[in-house]
Amino acid sequence: METQTTDFSSIDASIRRVMQKHNLNEPIIEEFIRRVRLVHAGASGKVNWDHIGDLKADDSIAFEEIQRRESRAADVQKLVVIKLNGGLGTTMGLTAPKSIIRVKAQYNFLQIIRHQIEKLRQRAGAPIPVLFMNSFNTREATLADAGIADINRNAPGNLPADFLQNMVPRLDRNTLLPIAGDAYKENDWCPPGHGDIYLSLYTTGILDRLLEEGYRVAFISNGDNLGALADPHALSFFLESKLDFASEVTPKTLADLKGGVLYHSLDPEDSAGRIELLETAQVPEEHIPDFQDTARFKYFNINNLWVNLEALRDRMRSGGLDLSLIVNPKQVNGRDVLQLETAMGAAIGHFQNTRVFIVPRTRFAPVKNCADLLVRRSDAYTLDEDTFALQMNPQRKLGEPVVKLDDAHYKKLDAFENLMPELPSLLHAESLEVYGPVLFDTPVAIHGRVKITNSNSTPLAISSLGRDILKDEDVIL
């Protein structure tokens, strides 16, 4: 970013006025102004590539080794599960929380998470609480979903089901002044990135309440990752090792080239040489190929985090985390704006005793778009009876099927569901590509690699093929 010519005192005053007008508390105002000050001084959020070092052998541990360690029954009394739930399904054409989209059979994200926590409570013999970090846009619909509002009714401490993340103003890209005015307009505001979770826990008082009730470790994950289950063995290892923070990573594939990676800092000003998180948005353009090199960066961060709540409270009381800046340029109603964000995984660089857990792909089953949704809804995935984890079908002999759907016809959920009233079987599929409007009006099984194309604007039915299996072929309708 170029150094701004607008006087910073004017920017500071304008931001404070509009955030105070909308009842934002002082810690989030100060944190946001910290970010704006960095951009005003010329910060771009890009890292110095010379400071990116390889992880050391003792920085990480394989999940299989953790599973061989003892799991102590008493440790689950110290656990709280936190799910990020602030996102709307805007990329899928929705104005409602993504978490109320049906994922498997009759279950949406929230219902699967509720069953997962109930199964965990039964196995552990403890009323483990789960908290949802909602946004202003997702709170009402989330708490209205069956069983969510009173999900912690039996947990000690009379804990709520959720807490609210903050919001911050979008900034004019040229002046760094907030585009928000006195009247609330949704497009004038944005989330501050999921790194806001720590400040939200602290300022809402939830962090202190958890500690008062004896909770010591939070397992935090994205609400759309239905493979992210709190694991008792990992919990006991975390406590026994007296860790402050641990981050889960999984093997990187060509589908994950944009996923953030963990590295060992070579910054001469960082005497501790800590583990840090590097996100795509922070990589200088000329080093994108280096960042995507799967030989060097074999694993990527999946935002399954283990956090020592006492260590977090101490950090927040001593001045906060000052997470790495992410500058996100956007266009809103034809206007160039900036969103200044942070990532929750970046907190690993602000604690002393940290570790990387190398976990299997089973702990990463997100839904970011309709192609992901097709894979999860299909017979390639099942819900485990014992844990309610969304997992790869045990009958599959391959890795996860790669699905590509034409954005013009399948990006929005309504269009996707209208064209796929009958889901294709992906149990034996390596990949499926669909281009143009293809109506899946009858069951069909995909084997191997299949590409289906309809170059017409009018939907054509898959039943017109008169076949129930497509195998290793390009199909033109």
C-alpha cells in the first residue's frame, strides 16, 4: 500500500466517532485503529519472504502418535468447544446463515454439530459446553434452530449458547475514511476477520466466565468443517505438554494451494523464533509459486485450534495479541474499499509453548461452495454412528472426489438444487466436471473421471442418456 496523504488524526477521529455511534466498545475501536495506522504508514499486509523458515522437527507431532497417548477422563471437564458461525451463505446466493443449509439427509450444519456434541458428552460422561460465535446477521436464525438456544442447559456456569463477534467499518480505499454514516447500512460494515474471536471472548466476559467455572482449554473450529471433533487424546496431550496453543494441519493437495501454511520465523527481531501462520493474502505476488510449492509446504492450516484459556486471558490483559494484518480490497456498490482483517490461526505466533498437530484429512470436511456441498451430500460421505462426524464413506477406495461445477449454473444454492433433484452417486468417482445446465433427474453413478457438457442454454436431462453408470468419459448432451 502507498503511504496515505490524508492526515491520520482526521482518520482516527472519524473512525472513533462512527464506531462509538454504533456502540462498539473501546478495545475493538483501538484494535481497528491499530490496523488502520499500519495501512496509513504504508503497510500492505505482505510478509518479508526472507523471514519464512521451515518448521523444525520438534515443532510438530503426528495425530497418530497423539492417539497412542493416554486420554485422562478428568480432562474433559476442562474443555469448551467453540464454533465460528458468523458467515452468511452469500457465495451460494443466500442471505441466511450458511449453517442452516441442509448438509446430510435432513440435517443442517447446526443439527450435525448438536448431535456431535451430544455424542461426545455421552462418551465422556461430562456436559461439555459448546459456544457459537455469531455475527449480528446470524444470531437470530441460529438461536431459533431446534435445540441450539438451550444447548448448554446442563453445563456448569449457566453459559449462553453464543456470543457476538464485532463489526468494523469498511474504509474508502483512497482516503482510509469509514464509508459508514450515522444510519446503519449493512454494506458499510464488515466482520473484522475470525481473529476477532479472542477479543470477542474477552470483551463479552465469556473468557472470564469459562475460567471461573474451571474450563481451561478451548477447541475452536469453523462451523462449516464437520470433520472437526474435539478429540480427548489431543486434549490430554495438550494439557500434559502444558501447551498454550496448537494448530492442526493436514496434507496439502492441488485443491488446497491457497490454504494458509505454518512456518518458523526467521525474523531477526523475533528472538523466540516462533511458529507463525502465513495466509495467501500475505504472500508477495512474486512468491506465490513458492507458497504453493507442495514439496516445501506439505501441510496446510485447517483452523482447528487448541487454546489454553489462562494463557489467552494473560495475553489479553497484558495488551492483546496484535495479530498480523490482512488487507482485503473489495468493491461495494461500485466503490473501492478496504477490509482490514486478522486470522485466528495467526495467534500461534503470540504464545511461547506451541505445537503443530499433523492430522488426517478426516478432520477437514468443509463446505465452501455448491461443489463441496454435492460431495458432502453424496454417498461419498457418511455420518458416523458413534460420533456423528461427517466422514469419507468407508467403502471408498479413493481419496476425496474432485468436483467442479459451472459457476454460471450451479453457484447459487437454488439453481444447484433445481438442477440436482437426484444426486449422482460419487462412491466410485475420482472426479466429476459439469458444464452447462444439466438436469440430474434420475439416479446415475459416476465411476472414475467423468466430464458432462451441455453447451445449450436450455437444461438437458441426464435421463436422456438412458444409462445409470458413467465411467471415465466425456459426455456431450
